[in-house]
Amino acid sequence: MTVMEQRGAYRPTPPPAWQPRTDPAPLLPDARPYRVLGTEAAGRTDPDLLLRLYRQLVTGRRFNAQATALTKQGRLAVYPSSTGQEACEVTAAAVLEERDWLFPSYRDTLAVVSRGVDPVRALTLLRGDWHTGYDPHEHRVAPLSTPLATQLPHAVGLAHAARLKGDDVVALALVGDGGTSEGDFHEALNFAAVWQAPVVFLVQNNGFAISVPLAKQTAAPSLAHKAVGYGMPGRLVDGNDAAAVHEVLAGAVRRAREGGGPTLVEAVTYRVEAHTNADDAGRYRSESEVETWRAHDPIVLLEEELTHRGVLDEATRTAARDAAEAMAADLRARMNADPALHPLDLFAHVHARPTAQLREQAEQLRAELEAEAEGAGR
């Protein structure tokens, strides 16, 4: 006699037929990245919006070039360029209301500047002078996040807290394809979907996590497909098509604001420059691959559309370039001025209430500085 045959033995009944909690079909992204420029949909796009995005793209490209030059001049310790990804950067800032929050990664300096943060303040972290150079509350921009994906749970927490308080706030969090391999990415998307938090995740898939290509990071059909596993919609968009990225992000922000919950947007783009100024991209990708993507440049795509529609002439191009040059000249002049720094600033803004250990270390440093000053005065 087996255990199950004994009198009074537990005999489980067959489980009920399994039913999905959510219909996956509406959550699935399109088979190909969504595009507007070069399609019939482009004719329905507001030309004033396209012109505004064009000016921001031209300024953004010049910002990236100037910041890269500053690293070669020793004025920046490091700069992760977003050249080629400017359409994602400027639209991320453009779709948000003033009350909303932007959560950037270290490559999203241009998005921070497009949100209204002073360029010098935005670059302070990369200069190595300060923990962050701007007040996050002033423009509703979280500090640039150097650790991969750690800003995503913060974005979810803020968005969820805002909804609990009844505040009409949406958080937009940016991350690269490499960040989707981090545990923070999983945790953020899972919490966001369970809580139906008003947050939008924008993944800028630029092809590489430093030197690791996307094919060695994931076997998923696309990064946007990952959204289905969490119960949120995934959108796949051409990240170099500024009009398409704006439309998709604006729709996701609107959905979140109306109580529809989070959305994961994958923007397929390309990192034209190296990972940072310390990287040799030629070791892991070919120049022919880069040139192929240069032909799909976000500025060129928008110029072609605006020229075709007769709303972009040479005078407008010149004005956009002149404004970008003026920005670069101002940035260059202010970055060439040595900042006034004090060693004790190391302990400022680390904790709202400094720990005993920090206080002890600060006092030790203060004593060393005073002794050094006395010795110099003799």
C-alpha cells in the first residue's frame, strides 16, 4: 500500500484551467521600429514642433562636440557622448511638463540640459568637482546616475509616491541597453507594473554596453518585448526619428498621467562616438558599421523632411547653427575658468544629518588644513 492509498490520505484535486492575468497581445511591440519621417504620417506632424526639435538637435550635436573637446583640454575628466542619439535626448525633455521628473543616466547630459539645467552645472559631475552640480528640485531632474540602472527604482518610487499624494506627476527614466541587464531594471519594472506607477522607461538601445554587443546581452526579440513579462506595454521606435520618438514618448507620458500605468519604450539608435573619451571603439566595431549609421543621422533625417515640406531654408539652418555656436562659446569660456573649491566641501550634501564617522573625518581634515595654513604663514 502506498502513502496515497492509505485511509485519509491527502488527495489534491486537479488545478483549475490556467488563465493569463493579462492579455499579452496589446502589450507586444510592433515587429519593426515605428517611424514617422519619410512616411505618410510625417505630413500630419506639426511643422512648428519639427522646427523646434531641429534647432534642439543642432544645439545638442554642438554641445556633444564641445564637451568632447573639453575632455581633450583637461577641463572634463570624462564625457560619455550622446552623438547620434540626440533625438532621444531632446524629446525626452520635450514631452515632460514642468511638474514632471526626469531620471537620467550618465550619458544623458544633453537631456538634462534640454530640460533647462545650466550646461556648466550639468557637466560638474563629469568635471569631478562635485557630487552633482545642480539642485534636482529646481528643474525636476534627478542627479546623473553613473551606476547602471540604479535611477530606475528611484523613478518608480517617486512616481508611486506622487500618485499616493494625489500629485499629477509623471517620471521619465532613461537607461541604455546595458542597463537592462542589471537587477535594478527588473526590480523597477516589476514594481512599476504591480503598482501601476505613472512612469515611462526609455531604453536607448545604442548597440553596445561599452564593448559588449546587444546579441551577447539578451536573446529576446527586442528589449521592448521584455515589457510583456512585467505586464506593461512595450513600444519599439526608431530612435533617430525625432518625430516618431516624440510621438511615442508623448503617448506613453499621457497614458501614465491618465492612470494607465507604466510603459517601456525601446529606441533603436546608435552610439556614433566611443563609449567615453577613454574608450577605443575601433577594437570592437568596424568603421563601415559606423558610417552606415551616419547615413541615418537624426539631424539629416529631420532636415530632409523639413526641406521637403518647404519650412526649412538656408536662413533657418544658419540661425540654428549660430545659436549652437553661441552656446558652445559660452560653455567653453565658463568651463575654462577654474572653479573655487574647498576640500571640506567633500562632506557637504552626503547625508542630511552627517554621521559620526563623517563628522570625525571632517574635523580631521579641518585640523590638517589649519596646520598647513599655519605652516605656510611662518
